[in-house]
Amino acid sequence: MSAQYWKDRWIAALVQSGVEQSAAEAAYAMTYKTEPADYSKSPEIQAFMHSPLVQNSAPASTQQRAAH
């Protein structure tokens, strides 16, 4: 899978969950500004695991369950 295709899928996963396109693109850039993306893993899963937009917007009950 090409790096551009992987990036497009990563961004699309956030857009489908309600994040604006420009915010999803900015989140991708911020997430991978210091280290490269791991293209061997699903971009959709990586988007939800690593995006600060998703982590900061998750309901408190979801964040509490994840902490345990």
C-alpha cells in the first residue's frame, strides 16, 4: 500500500467519525511530525489510537474504561 493511500485512509477514518477534513489533515501532520507512520498496521485503527482529536473528544466514560 502506498504512503499516500495509507494517509488518505487515515484522514478518511476521522472524517467519517465527524471530524472536519482540514482538522483531520492537521491531526495527521501533528501525529506524524516527529516519527513516520507504521504502514504495516491499519490506518483506520492508527487514526483512532493516535489522533489527539479523537483522544480529546472521547466521552469521559470511554476514557475511563481505556485507562483500566
